[in-house]
Amino acid sequence: MTNIAVLGTGRMGSALAARLLATGHQVTVWNRTRTTSAPAVPAIVADTPAAAVAAAEVVITMLTDGPAVSAVLFDGGAAAALRPGTVLVQMSTISPAETAAIAERLPVGVYFVDAPVGGSVDAAAAGTLALFAGGEPDAVERAEPVLNELGTVRRCGRAGSGSAVKLMQNTAMLTALGGLHDTLALAAGLGVERELALDLLASGPLGTALRRAASTTADFPVALAVKDLRLTHADTPVVAATLRLLRAVPEQSADLAALINLEDR
């Protein structure tokens, strides 16, 4: 059993905490909004970030963006409360530069791994996430027994490389969803029945995007997808077009599947 702290119990953070509790670990949680998103499991709820990490061997951050991670760690006192030998696993989707800046500010003796995930709350519950781990080999080795409970670890290189791979993976998925949106609009314009189009596309190159769009258990809000694509700073036509599509979704808190329901614009 490992003593684990999870900072950030939104939808993904709660799913991680629940999975770690189910696999026999002791879990302490803290969330910026105390009245919401507490995991419906017997985790210890701390009053402050510092209190949450005080006795932890592994600390996981799963927060909205880079500024939120920095605020919780450095303004909220969590980093200063980390003991030598503690492993900080930064799982939020942030930029490689933000990741490197956080690693540089940690106290001496604290191990750092950036391990953003591929997959949503359903994969977290099942322990089938993909975890893109960046960091020194000894840091990743210390984190792996806990990470293996959540899914499959892919070592990506030095700290920051996990964040880079996550942005690459998200860009592939989001632009594929944009391509699916346009393909379905084209099919409608050509008079192809929607059910026939979906059936044929399922076995083609957009099949993975179609399966993601059809998921009823995944949970990736459009607003976070916009944030992730902006983090790439990619000045390419396909990324720019996908961003326009995502920003056009009326309900930005809806799951990505809403993108496929948009009328062609």
C-alpha cells in the first residue's frame, strides 16, 4: 500500500483517486472547489494542499492548466510540504515549458515525473489509461508501481517529454474528429444516408475518431480540448481549422462528441 495524495478532484482526478483506492492504496485528496467533485469513495479529504501531501509518498496533480498547477504547488504550499524522497507526478495537460518550470522549482530531494494520460474517466476506472512518462529513470521507476495501477506506462524521455507526447496525441485525435465532422458534412451534401456513412467510416481511417465520438462514457470537455490545441502553438491549417470548429460548439462544457453534431459551418 502506498500513501498517495491527489491534488485536483475534478472528473479525472476523482477517477484516479477512486481507481487507486480500489487497488488498495491510501489516498488523500484536495480540490480547489471544496464543495464539488469530491470522489464518491472513502478518500481522506485534506483542508489544504500542504496537508494533503504532508505524509504522501506519491503526489499526483490533475488540474486544469499550468497556472493552476503552479498556484497549487507553490502558492498553495504543497511543494514546500513535500518530503525528500517523495515523487511528484504531474498528470495535468500542460506545455513542456510549463512542466520544466515546475520541475526546476521543486525542493531538493523531490523526484519529478510528468505523466499526462491518454484516455478518459472510463479508462481511469478500468485501469487502462496510457501514461506518457517523462523524467529521470530513477524517478519514473519510483512512480511506476502506482502508475501501473492506472494503465500502461510509456517512457518518453526527460521531464517535459510526457507533456510533449500528450499534446501530439491530442492533436492527432482532435484533428481526426475535425476530419470526421467535415466528412459527415460532405456525405450529407452528396446525399449519402448518415447511417450508411457511419457504417462505412467505422472500418476506414477515421474509425478511431468515430469510436471516440460515439463513446457514452468518455468525458473530455470541448473547452479543455481548445486549451490543449492552443498549447501546441501549431501554426498549421488543419490545427487552425479544428480550433475554429471546437470554438463553434455552443456548449463548451460538453464532451468532444458534440463536435460531430455541429452543422457544417
